[in-house]
Amino acid sequence: MKILLKNGHIIEPHSGLDLLADILIVDGIIEKIGTKISVGASIQKYELDGKIVAPGFMDMHVHLREPGYEHKETIETGLAAAASGGFSAVCCMPNTNPPIDDASVVKYIKEKAAKVKNGLVDVFPVAAATKGREGNELSPMMELAEAGAVAFSDDGSPIENSEVMKRAMEYADMVGKIIIQHPEDRSLTKGGVMNEGFVSTSIGLPPMPAIAEEIMIMRDVMIAEYANTRYHAAHISTAGSVEIIRQAKKRGLKVTCEVTPHHFTLTEEVVRSFDTNTKMNPPLRTQEDIEAIKAGLKDGTIDVIASDHAPHSFDEKEVEFLEAPFGIVGLETALGLAVTELVHPKILSINQLIEKFSINPRKILNLPVIKISMGEKANLTIIDTEKEWRVDVSKFKSKSKNSPFNGRILKGKSCGIINSGIFCL
């Protein structure tokens, strides 16, 4: 591969790099960065006209569904969706069948992913924290880490037993990994399908109160403080959760968190449509929660934006609201929603957005932060923050189309990615 990216706005917040320049890439390595680089006619040239060139984006919360649920998504279709959305790396969650609680499953995922377009999108498996994701007995963490697991989680199922959570945090810490918790006290949410409040009461749907999330995060923060370990809260959704994390960070605790685009974009009001694509866990909350999430993103309380890409087949979602599974696809809309809802309203700068999509996920997972400099591997996401486009689920690369954003106009889109010596531009 020999390509020249001309007139790109290179932004690499980790080193402070911010300039308009050309990038010459030869065999996957950045050979030169400069203005008006001259090359022969045989080298492919791409005029970027000031589009942003950023360190490759990572979505650290994705459900690829394989093995076991290939009717929803496969590794191949999920990675195609990731590339289309501007992600050069994803972390796949362990609620597969069988779950990722055995080293052989980690190896299977990594080997299969490496064959998809020669590894254009890197895949980092998140292994189960407990056997079978049942919350009772710890998984073989050492073996899973050695096989390539980058973190541990029972995602979709909270680790409810405090003693098990304490030991999980301690063992994960010993192998240099982190526990990612799905924060939910299920004794408070049993049978619930949406946020508890005026809307749930008025339309008669069983509720899931905000405190179910907040109680679990508060308990976990206390355990992390006691055990002196790291802790990451997945897809937080309430103002209370933001404040708990904020105060924990002020006390110097090693606590991080993520938020999804749908939780800073949609409120519980859209559930009045009874569209099953508005059913997710955690549920959509209130406008006050959205404002708190945006404030948390702005002040750095919230470290990461992740999609929680959760594909389901058409038939699975085309049922009554109570019977439908939780979750929506998000890989192909995450960047557009973030630019539209956060960057253009000046809640986040583009540098802050890059930190939450590229730098912070890798720091949390103890992975090398991508550098845009000569001699480094080219791992890049190219973004047009001004491109307006209409979400059309029929054009999604994902095998599933369960999105509440179909037809929405967004401003901001990925123009392509470069990774592993190949490119998708």
C-alpha cells in the first residue's frame, strides 16, 4: 500500500499535534508528514480538503454476537459496520453462546477477526468475569488474559454478589486488566422495560428506576476504593451516576466510565411510540439526565463514548414492547450523533471527542495509544465534521437494522479508516 493523504487536518491530542499537512503512507507505515509532499504518479492520492485525520477510533463496547447468535450479527458483518462507522478497533463483549469464559473462545474470535479484510478492524475480546456470566464463580482470568482478553465483564448481567465483585476486581488487577460492570440492581428492575417516571406511569409500562443503576455504581466504587483497584462503569445513563463517578474521581479513585450516543440524544418520551427500537438497558432517561451526561462529558467525568452496539434480527424486535429484547445497533451512527449533538453545539471540542473515541479507551484497557508520527503504523480515522447525511438503515453494513435513528439527519461522518496496511476510504 502506497497512498498520499493531501491537506488533512491532523489532530493527535495525546502529543498536541494539530496541523494541516500531507501524510505519505508506505506499506502501512507513516513515511512522511509535511506540506506539499511530492510523489510519483503510481501512488494513490486522496485530497482531504481539511478533513480531520485522527488516531484510529475504538468502540470499547460492541456485541459481535458470534459465536452462537449469527442470525443477529457475525464477526464479519460487525467489523464491516465498524469500518463504515469510522472505527479501526472494537472490543467485543462476552454474552455469546458459549460465553467468552474459555481461552478457546478468545482465540476463535481473534483468529476469525484477523481474516476479515486482513485485519482492517482490530478486535479485542472482553472475557466473562465469572463462569457462564452467572455471577457465582470467577472465570479463569489468567488463562483468558494470556489468550488475549483485554478486560473482564459479565455485560448484560451485573455482578451482584459483592464478595465475587471484590475478588474479580483483585484478580483482574493482578493480570493488569479492568472489570467493566453493567451497573444494575436487578431486584429493582425485575420485569421493567423503561425508565421509571411520569411517562412509564402514563403509558402503563413496567419501570426501571434510576437508583437501580446508581446503587450498583456506588457499591462498586466503595469496593474499588477498599480493594485499591480500577473499575469501569459501562453505559451510565443517569445524573446520579455521573455525580457518583465525579465525586469518586475527586477522591482520586481509579474509576472510569462510558456513555452511549443514545443516552445523550434521546429521552424516555420517544418510548411513547412503543417502537421496540427505543427499548434498551439501561433505558432512555429524562432531559435532566441528558444535560448531566453532557456536563459530565464536558468536564471529563465521562471518559469514553461507546456505542453498546446490540444487534437483533427484525423478527426479534417486531413483537410487543414487553416481549422485545433490549438494545439497538450503534456502530454506524455513533460518530455522527456525537459530532451532531456534542461538537457542533460546542459541548465538546473535536480534540475532546477524539480523546473519548480513541485515546481514553486505549488508556483504560492498557493498550498503546496511537501516535501520528513518522515511522509509526498508520492507524487512522478520517472525519468530515461538516458532512450532512440521512441515516438509512437499509444501507447499514450491520446484519441487523434495529435503530431508532432511521431517517434522522446528522452532521458529521467518517470518510474512512486506515489500519493494518490496508485502507477503507
